[in-house]
Amino acid sequence: MKRFFLVLAAGFFLMGGCSNKEEPKKADTNAVQVSKEQSPDKKTTESAEASTSIIEKEITEAPQIPKNINDLINQYAGPFSGDGVYSNTLKADLEKKIQEFKPVPKDASEQDLDQLFNYMYSLVAEDYPDPETIIKKWQLYSFGNPNLPDDRYHFKENNHIEIILDASGSMAAKVNGKSKMELAKEAINHFLAAAPKDAKVSLRVYGHEGSNTDTDKKLSCSSTELIYGSKVYNQNEFGDALAKFQPTGWTPIADSLKKAKEDLAPFDSKTNTNLVFLVSDGIETCGGNPVSAAKQLAESKIAPIVNVIGFDVDEEGQKQMREVADAADGIYTTVNNQKELLQ
């Protein structure tokens, strides 16, 4: 029965990933096929073997499927979660990944079948919000209501918005034809255009100097810069600031959070509403402790509302980003494409 579901699941994945019909291949009588076999030539044998070993490692390390509500809430978004799987690019990626699976032997153990099923589930697992996160988002959407228990969401005399943007090399990767950096810049401009007109805006970027090579690590890890400092949003001026950098280096999240605390230090929470948006597509890579830095930021007189956005992040990245948000009593959201980022 478990074999049947594995074959059925693989079939659904492949049907979702194929745009052109192909002639079905004959079933292998010695194995349960979960993908189409390929016959690599000498030029592709080495890369195929490396790819297979990566797939096998991913399978053995896949988390168990949820057993209860808590497991479901705490699961991490898979690389093909959300509506992004319906894009042509991700369809092709998903089909390719399924095709790289080896046939399941007839004598495969129940444990092997369980692990393969766990892995297939992890590819499309959704990031379901924790009820606490839903409450925090509701408070944010109800901003200004004097009856809200958290006074961070009450109206204050002034509003300050600081965006901390990842400019590490991985932000050059493309999502639906555009780099993650391009999509982030577009989303930030869209967001700030709708912000309160009198709000003061700051933009801090990190990892935008040097490169993501070991030789440039020291330079890149020390690169966190306030490129638009605490003033009313001006589309042209802000756009010029955004155009000055491209994704290149490492990921000093902790140091950037510490600097954000310094940026907002003059604006205590008694008369200022302070919002911090951290946008990153990966974990800290410069040896800092972003969780500790987020906690210090939250416990300061600034008392900011911290929104952490994990943009197309893997499980390890999602885990750290959630911890950063939790440490700041903030809100974490995983996004995989431009539509979700804009939302």
C-alpha cells in the first residue's frame, strides 16, 4: 500500500511539472518506478552521480511528516510550497528533482519507504502560521487601536521605519526570471509608497561589499551601511540609494541588527512607533549571533515591532529567521515569490 502511495505521489508531482505529454515508458519489473530513468553518457556520468548522492542525502535527512497540530505548525516550508510551484520554472525544477530519484527496490524496507515519503512531503510542505503569529499580525493590521494590549501598536507622535536588506551574493539568484534583489527592491518601493507620508524611513544594507569568497569575507562581513537615513520617503532619492548596490557578499545579520539599534536609539518608544523589517534569504554567515542581537534590540528603549521576512530560504534559514523574530517578540513570514513578498 505504501508503495502505491509513493508511486501515486510521484505521478502527481510529475503531472504538475510537465507541460508536454510524453509517451509512457514500460514499467520496470524489478523495481517500483518513482521517476524516469536516464542513460547518462560518459560526459554526464560524474555530474549525475554527484546529483544522485545529494538527493540520497536529502532523503535520509528529511524530517518526519507531522503527527499532530503542533508538528504541522512547526514544519518548515518546502522549496515547492505555496503557489510558486505553478510557475513554469519551478515546475521544471520539481520534475528534474523527481527524475533524479533512483527506482525503489522491491525489497525496500518499511523504514526506507517511510523516509522517501517524508522527503517527498517535505518538498511541498507549507509554512502554516503559529496562532501567536496570527495574533501579532492581527494587532499589526489593527494598528492604532488603543485597546490593544501591546502598546507598541498604539498611535504615537512619530513613526520610524527601518528596513534591513540582505545584499549577500545569494540574493543574485533568480525567482521567475528576476533576481531576488530586484524583487526585494520593487517590493520595498511599493511598500514605502503606501507608508504614512510623515514617517521617517531608513534603509540599511549588508553584505554589499567585496564578494562571497573566503578572501573577501572579512571585508564583506564588516559591510553594513545606512544608505538612506531617517528621513521622509522620497521616491527618486530612495531609488537612487537602492541603485547604488548589488548582491555580492556574505551575511552579517547580527551586526546589522546591532547597527539598527544605534540608528533608532534617538527614538524611544514613548513618543515613537518604531518598525524594523529584516529581509534575508539565508542565515548569518559572519559568526555573529543574530538571535542575541534581536533580543537586545527588542529590550532597548526603542521597543520596535520587528518583522522578519525569509525570502526563498531553506529549512536552516527558516529556523534561524524564526528564532530571530521570536527573540524580538516579532513576526516571521516565509515568502517564495514576488506576490508573497509584496503581501
